[in-house]
Amino acid sequence: MDALSYQSIGMGAVALVVARVFYVRVKKAPEGNEAMARIARYVREGAMAFLAREYKVLAVYAAVVFALLSATLGLLAGGAFFAGAFLSLIASLFGMKAATYANVRTAEAARAHGKPTALVTALDGGAVMGLCVAGLGLIGLGGIYALFRNHEHLATIVHSFAVGASSIALFARIGGGIYTKAADVGADIVGKVEANIPEDDPRNPGVIADNVGDNVGDIAGMGADIYESYVAAVVAAIALGLTMPIATLQQLAPSVTSEVELRAMAVSLPLLLATIGLAVSVVGIFITRMLKNLPPARVLRLALILPPFLVVIAAAVVLPMLGFSTGAVITLAAGAAGGAIVGLVTDYYTSMGPIHKVAESSLTGPGTNVIRGLAVGLESVAIPLVTLCAVGWISNDQLGLYGIALAAVGMLAGTAIVMTVDAYGPIADNGGGISEMAGLGKEVREITDELDAVGNTTAAVGKGFAIGSAVLTVVALFAAFNMEVNAVRRAKGGAELVLYLTDAKVLMGILFGAMLPCIVGAMTMTAVGRAAGAIVEEIRRQFREIPGLLEGKPGVEPQPKVIVDIATSAAIREMIAPGAIAVLAPVVVGFTAGPEVLAGMLAGALAVGAVLSLVMANGGGAWDNAKKHIEKGGLPGHAQCSDAHKAAVVGDTVGDPFKDTSGPGISILIKVMGVVSLLIAPLIA
């Protein structure tokens, strides 16, 4: 098992090499005419400017937390935190840079070669992000295990790494989400609703900012989100492997009697599964590229659903050879099947019958559209949560709470390809925007719109995977927190922590925790609204004060940099408070009210956060694709800029921050609170 860490590092390095190959391939592809290159440069410069400003703020945060952790838990803990944060930022940076090159090349590929080549170009750009996320995550975790597997403070070091990854992801996801949705909503309100001009019309000053937002929110932010989910799932399994009662761990390898060996197997197993998952994902990415002539929707659905099952097959062969029980394989299979079901249900609610109903409700105005979209989001929660409960039940029956953590790892086993497909969507969307602004014609836009519509659905499926794994991961983190507290108490000769629902401390904690996802959701929604309002006013001003802009006179151009600056400043400013709540709430509650209240808070946040994040992600996806359904002629006689279309745009303006800001932010919130609680558990026990 000791050699496994080096194998993990090696597989991570292979993934980065392959990512480099795809990056070079994308950059070598033609980027089209001068107008296309100029627009792409504006988008790339705007995205990099946003990251530069965001990273300055996050650098200050990282420095402060590094100092605090080093002073309280030791320099190794501070260093591990910094490593987790740094790798998260690097993964986002590399992936987004590739995406800003791939967008214009996707548009050119659609113009010059057609749909299959455009599909492959967008996938190649997304693969850079997917492989960087999984590769750097595996290198980080494998490196820590290789260096500190025999260290007495291994748990603290691993937990600190997870806190670095999780907290940075929260800031990046919320900041990027605020930017992208403020720009998107602002551009849509003035462009589509007020001015009756098409999406991505070059006359609209908000279009460039909207395209920038696709990169900073849906690629850089989502990349940090998936990286954090990946790391948190593995860390939760490691934490339980270090603290679970030996009788429970015995189920993992019945033939092993040594406690030291059992715990080593429990700690190394999630790394092994992540290594297998990354290898399968690399192969899956190449297979997906070979299927380019099939319908894009079928290609991408296969790419999302198949890898976890291939991991299960590989694990069924490898794990028994290493002495693991069939329970490990069953648990892994439960997680993979659960992820597939959650993904398919998400696919249904965001791309099939429900979106037609939402679109039809637009015939009677924006009010009925909003009502129907909310109903779809609420309804979509049932099957995923029942599925996750079943996965948890099966996993717990096989391997106890450790099994639940292992199921989360199984659900995220195909992280690299999930992120590849997720990043593909914004790249295709950007390609469509560039084609419109550069005047490439209806045929090119039809290709990019089809690719974008599929990408919108796959992005929703990716969010479903992330939320599903978050629920299982937080359950595991909750259990690990309880065990960590009890381990410290036993070492001190104190009474163990026992949680009862009838305990007032636990109940108060549950209520307090239930409040936090609502507060963070409200803060992020309000932030999007404020920023979008400022952008709306600026776009109106430019249409009013720049002669000939709205009429499209030759030589008259908008001022997109002003919109980019408004969105950037708002996102950086507004991301701080929600991020601070996630990090500070467990610390404040833990040190002032004790572990009982903190445990209740985690339980309350999990229950409410899981529901809210699913409602927002699926409802938002339904609103978005209902709008696109109308734009593609899904409602005969109600074309773009009709009253029904305008009603759908209003619904989409509600859904956009739901699915891309508040929903993902809440999902990360509950994980951040879990890993921070786990880190401070020894200090408050």
C-alpha cells in the first residue's frame, strides 16, 4: 500500500501531460478572421483581469489563514492548507486559459469544418480543465500521503489540505457566479426584453462581459468546485479510516487482523480508487473524441454516465487481489449507480418534458413561467434525495459510515471527464457568442447553439454529481467530526460525545445550521441583483448616449470594458461575506457553544443545503433550457423577441443565479463547514 501514493502521483502527472497535449492542440487550431480573434482577445483579457483581481484578495485570505493555522496547529498544517489552496487556484487558471483559446477555435471549426470538428475542439478545451482538476488533486493528496503517512499528525495535515481546497473553491465559485450571472442578466434584460435584439448581438455592451462570465464562473469557478468535491470526498474517507472503530474496519478486509495494516488499507483505498478513476477518465476522453460523428447529446451523456461504471468493473478486478472485501466493491457500485441516477434525473428535468411545460407556461406571461419553473425545481428533489438515502443505506450496511465516504468517492471517480464535459458547455456557448458578434452567419450559429444547448444540460448534470457527492461527503465528514472529538476525549479520559435529538443543544444547533444556507443563498442572490442592476443602467446609458449604437451604424462600437469593470468589482466585493460565513461559523459556534451545538449545526445545514442546492440547480437549468426551447422554435408562432420569449427570458433571469451562483455556493458551503469543523475538532473536544 505504501507504493500507492507514488502511483497516484504518477497518474496525476500523466493527466497533466495529456492536458498539456490538448492545450497545445487547441492553440494550434485556426482562430478564424481578424474580427473573431479581436473578440476572443477581449474575452480572454477580461477573464484574466478578473482572476488577477480575485487572486489578490484570495492571496490575502490564504496568508491570514496560513498564519493562524501555523500558530495553532503547526507549520505543517499551515503548509498543507496553502498547498490545497494553491492547487485549486492553479487548476482553475490552467483550465480557464485553455477555454479562452478554445472558444474562438470552436466557432472557426464550426464555420470551416462543421459540427463534429467543433465538438472535438470544445471537448479538447474542456479536457484541459478536467485533467488539471483531477491530476492536481491526485498529486496533492498522493504527495501528502507519501510524505506524512507515518506522521502522528497525518489527520490534521490532510484536513488542512481539504480546508484550503474547500474555502478557495467557495470564494471562486461565488465570485465567479456573481460575475457571470450579473453580466448575463444585465445583458438579457436590456438586450432581449427592452431593445428586442438577439442574444450576443454586437451592439449590446454587455455581451463581452457575458462571455467573460462564462469563463470565470462556469469554468474557473466550476473547476474549483469539482476540485474541492474530489478532495473533500477522498479526505472524508481518509478521516474515517483513521478514526473508525477497528471492528467496523474489519469488514473492509476480514482476513487482515493487524489494526495498523487495516487502517493503512482504509486510508489508501480512496487514493487507489481516485487513481483508477483518473486512468479510466483519460481513456474515456479519447473514446469520446472518437465518437464525434454521433449526435452531441448522446456522446456527452455516454461520457458522463459510463466512466463510474468502468471504475467499478476495474475495482471488482483489482480490490479482491489486494485483500479488500466484496463490500468495498458493492459500496463503490452503489455510489456510481447513485451518481448515474442523480445525473439522469437532472438530465430529465433540465432537457426533456419539464422544460416544455415551462416553455408553454410562458404563453401566459412571466409570472406563470416563474411559478412553473419553481415547481419543476421543487419536484426534481424527490428522486435524487431518495437515491442518495438508498446509497447511504447500502453503503452503511456494507462498511458502516466509512462506506458512505467510499460511495462519494465512487460517485466522483470520473471527475476528470465530468469536468471535461462541464467545461465544454461554456466553451461552446462562447463560440456561439463569437460567431454572432463576428457575423459568421445563421448556419454557424445553428451548430454552436446545438452544442451549447447540450452543454447546458451536461452542466446541470455535472452540478447534480457535485451536489449528490456533497451530501454523502458531508455525512461522512459529520461522522468523522464525531469520531475525532471522541478520540480526543478518550485520550483525555473524558466522556464520549453522544448526540440526541432531544438535547436542546443539538436542536438549537440544527435550527441555526438550517438558517445558514438560506442566508448565503439570499446574500448571493442579492449580490447578483445589485450588480445586474448597475450593469442594466450602464447598458441603457450607452444605448442612450452613444449615437448610432442601437441602430447598428457602421463604425459605432459599444464600451464593453466598463461593463467588465462593474461586474468584476461587484463580484470581488460581494464574494467576501458569504465565504467568511462558511469559514467562520463553525469556528465561532465550536469554540463558544461546544461540539454538541456544532454537530447540530452541521446536520441542519446539510438537510436544508441539500434540498436548496438541488432545487436551485435543477430549476435554474429548466428555466434556461425552456428559453432556448422557444428560441429554437419549440413554440410555433412564438419566435425570439415574442411576448412568450420575453416571459421565458424573465424566468431565465431568475434561474441564472439559482443554478450558477446560489445553488453551487450552498453546495460548497456545507462541505466547507464540514471540513473546517473536522479540522478544529481536536481543539474543541
